[in-house]
Amino acid sequence: MKKQGGGGRGRRRGRAQPMAEINITPFVDVMLVLLIIFMVAAPLLTVGVPVELPKTAATALPSEQEEPLTVTVLADGSVQIQKTETGRDDLVSKLRAISAERASDRVFLRADGTVPYASIMEVMGALNAGGFSNIGLVTETGGPKLDGTGASGG
């Protein structure tokens, strides 16, 4: 009995005390796995309408708090607000309704590079009539600089 009493006493005391150290290795492992999952999944969440954007040397605009309104003119001349196709006859009325609900008057206009200039100007006029005066034209970077420093415009 003496063996059990002496040895059990020390063991009981060790088990009764709370563990003061936290092992963070499993936590770090889980966080790294979640980071990898989100890094892989994030690019897949940006879904848009496929449009061949023209290239320019302009830099990107700063982002906003509110999700930006995007109007797209496709190669066949059809118009989409965000991802919803809209007839040109209904465009101004729908834009007025959207403008009444939004805090910002900023809108991004995306247009296929093959769409005639007159068609894009008609849509810009509809945007202005619909209450959007802050229109940003969306392009891709890497186009000609047109400053005479070797980049040729074609």
C-alpha cells in the first residue's frame, strides 16, 4: 500500500492541475489549409460575361465600398446590366430605377472592342439619362501608350 500511496499522490497532483500551455501547431495547420482553400477558390468566384476588352495604358480605378454597377455591351450589340440582358428600349427606365436605390452614381461600362463607337455612345447617353454621370470605361491594361516611346498603336 505504501507504494501506491506514494506514487499515486504525485500522479494525482499532476493530473489535477490544469495544463498551462496551448499547443498551437494543429491550429496553424488548420489555418494554412483554409488559406490554401480560399486562395484556390477565390478566383473561381469572379464570374462575368466574356467580353473582348480593348487594351489601354491607363491604370485601374480605386475600388469602392458599394458593389459597382456594370453595364456590358456585347459583340452582337446587346446590353446587359450586371448579368441580366436588357433591351435598349427598357434601358433608361431600368437605369433610373437602379439609380434611385444606389448611393453612388458611378457605373462601369464594358464593351467588346468590335462594337461600333456610335453604339457605345448611345449606351453612354442612356446611362446619363438614367442618372449615372460618373461613367468609367473598362479596358484591359497592356495596350499602346501613344506617347512615342516605342509602343506602336495598331
